[in-house]
Amino acid sequence: MTGADGERAQAARLREPGGSAPRGRVLIIAGSDSGGGAGLQADLKTVTLLGGYAATAVTAITVQNTLGVHGVHPLPVELIAAQADAVLDDIGADAVKTGMLGSVQVVETVAAILDRAGVPAVVDPVMVAKGGHPLLPVEAMQAVRTLMVPRAALLTPNAPEAEALTGIAVPDLDGQRRAGEAILRMGARAVLMKGGHVPGETVIDLLLTSSGETLLEGPRTETRHTHGTGCTLASACAAGLARGLPLEIAVAEAWAYVAEAIRRAPALGAGHGPIDHGWPLRPRD
């Protein structure tokens, strides 16, 4: 066996479920946000701040800031796959986090990457940017249902995304529960139904698994600076899973991290500003 072959074999062993202790490695498959608040930039910051190691396979380059998305430039699927292969062949991964996919072809490519990686996948079904720009065409929705949902160790939809995936209205906690249960029946091993779009003074996120449910709730922070919260929550969950935390603990830690990041948002930009990914490095106000 050559040196290169030996290195690939070692990387493969590290990726085998149960073949090695988790090392916190997260492969992020997502789009780039030039404003730095969402997308893979948010993911990189989050995984790093939570003690993991982040690598990326970029799916698209977006032109955006806090005022909105001004352009989307998809990357060829061959390049997306090549990036992921390069990471998996050398560094390996303990979890994968997916974000913006953008087309049926990309969904199909990423599904194959998840099969190859063989580690827990946190799937954030990104459909619309904070400012309203669509990030997933209608024709790709069925591919997400059939290819991504069944491969998800954890799916993290907000209310509009859950409604689009299931056809079930999500106006309240009961709607979150019914849509979440439908997503479990679609094949996801767990679903975190985010409640930011559900009206009320209290925000409730609902974690559903085959063994039961967990509510995470707190007071709503009235702010326009929430850009990237979905990306951040999903990547924080992936960071916890990659470090070997049980699902419920990984989700609870991720939820607390995002809640504080919203409270300490730096108020950047004239539109939907980013949250404070780096708050653990700074003294408390």
C-alpha cells in the first residue's frame, strides 16, 4: 500500500461509524454569504466557536448584504462533489451540515455525498433568504423530500419550510408538532421545528424524535438583526454531534448559543443584520 493509499484508508476508518472517537470535524455543504452573516461563513464561525473543526464544499456564491440577496451564482455539481471528496479523502468528517442547495442536480449530488460520508447529517432545508429571495426552486422541493429528509439525522425547518415540505399549516405549537411528526414519517430520524415564525411573546423550538419531544423556549427578542439564525442553529447542532454529544444535549447547547448570539447582535448594516457568532470570546454586557 502506497503512502497516499494508507492515508486514504486511515481517513476512511476515521469516518466509519464507531470506528473512531468523534473529533469534532464538520463538513459544511452550503452557499457563501458575502455579508458574512449566514451561509457557510456563519457555519464556519459557529463550528469553530463551539470547539469543532469546519471544512466546506461550496454550492453557490451569493452577492448579498443585510439589505438582501443581489445575485446567486451556482457552482457546477462536479466541483461541489470534488470539494467534498477532497475533504473526506484526507480530513474526514464526524458530521455533515447542509444548507443552500439550489437545484435538483445539487440535491442529488449532495445526497450521494451524504451516503459516502456515512456520518450524521444535519439538514437545514434552506428555501428563502431572510429578505425574501428564493434560494430553492419549486422543482427541487420534491428532491429534498425524497432524498434529503430520509438522510437527515436532524432536519431543522422553520415554519414556512415545514409547511412547504408537508402541506401542514404551522400557526402554533400544535401545528409545529403535527408537521414535525409528518417529517418523521417521511424518514428523518429527528426534526427540530423552529418557532421563530410562529407568533407569540415566547419562541418555542420543538425537538421531535421517535422516543418523544423536547421543548426549548424563551422570550422573543424584538430585533431586526436575525440574519443567519437558521444556518447558525443547524451548524451548532452539527458541531455538537461531531463532538459526540447526544442529540438532545447537542440541540440544547446549540439553542442556547443562538439565543445569546441574537441578544448580543452587533447591529451591523441597514437591513437584517447578523447575530454575534463570537459572543463567547467577549465579556458579558
